[in-house]
Amino acid sequence: MVDDLAGVDISVVARLLAERPRADIAMALLGGRALSAGELARAAGVSPSAASAHLARLKSGGVVFAEAQGRQRIFRLADPAYAAVIEAMLVVAPRRPAHSLSADRRSEHLRRARSCYDHLAGALAVACYERLFDAGHLHASGQGGPEVTDAGVRWFCGLGVPVDDLATRRRPLTRACMDWTERRHHLAGALGAALLSHLLQTGAVARRPGSRALTVTGDDTELLDRLLPLAGQARVSVGV
């Protein structure tokens, strides 16, 4: 049904991310933090002037937006949808080999827990997503995606998350996001963002400086047991 897609041109977005420096800049912004042009130049391995040119193109294409912070500008992804697109591309993209022990450790930290724009990703996120289904807080909708149950509404409200308020906003309440390191889904959407915010506020996880990797306080499985206890069921290790 090509005619149904006649008004959509995905090649425009593809061209914006087709050059490696722009792709690296976009990936650097996946952590959800605003970064300066200098920080993004270092992340992409290009000169400040080259980074400025790439940022200008990403900005004109609507991928990033800039805001003033003192005497410099900082950049963010313009919409969570771009984070979803980039994360999905990471699932099928070839891996870059780690050339040092520190790079290998950074990769392992990212695999264990990280932010995917504003929600939790990595092995911990996948385990949490599956635990939410096991606990009866999520179930599969008719379209195959996750849907919050009445029990889930009560659980999220117990965390201080106003589910009814989030459900009235333009952003989807729940969305399944394919995790690029685990090749399984984690929770995205407004509830996914609220869950990560809760974990950060309570100190269960913390941001690693200069990275979208997250430090987990204590053992991953113990964290899930505290957050989502499953009485009478076997505990399954996160496996990281």
C-alpha cells in the first residue's frame, strides 16, 4: 500500500543521521541531558567548527533544539520520538569493537543500566519491564503493546506518579521500546519516564558523570524485589 505512505518521507530523517558525526551527536544526547557544543564536538570526535555545522543541520531538521545557558548554548533532542528512532537503529547497527579495557567497562555499564532519553534502559530496565507484567501491573493490549492495569495504576500512584494526569497528555502513557543491548523490550512513554525519575529521586540509581550509564545502588535483583515484590514466585537474577 505505497499510496498510503505517499505523504511521508523518511529519507529526510535518514539523511540527517547519515553522517557519523551527526549520528554520534544524536547518540550523545540519548542520555536526556543537555550538552554544550564543545561537549558534543568531543563526543563526535570532530573540531568545534565542524560540530557547529553538524548541529546547525540537526537543528534546522528539527532533531535538536538549542537553549541559552549563560554565555553558551546547550542542546537537547527535540522530541522523545527521535530517541526512540535512534534506539531502534542501534538494535540493527553493527557494534564498534572496544579497543581498550576502559571502553569495555563503559560498554558493560551501559548494558547494565542507562537512560534512553528520559526512561530506563539496559538489563535492569528489561527485567523491570518483565516484572511489571509478572506482577499484573501491565498487560498486552489488543495492539500488542503494554497497557497499564488497575493494579498498575495503584502501584504507580503509590510511587507518587499521577497516572490519570499523564494519561491526558499528548505523549503515550506506555510504550514498548526495543532495548538495543538486550534485544528485548523495556518500558518507555510517560510512565517509563516517571519510573526513572522515581528511581533517581530515591537514590536507587544515579547518573554517571559524562555518560548515560546509570549506577545502581546495591544488587539489581534486590532492587527489583524491593520495588516489585512477587510473593511466592522465584527470584530471577538480572544476569549482569
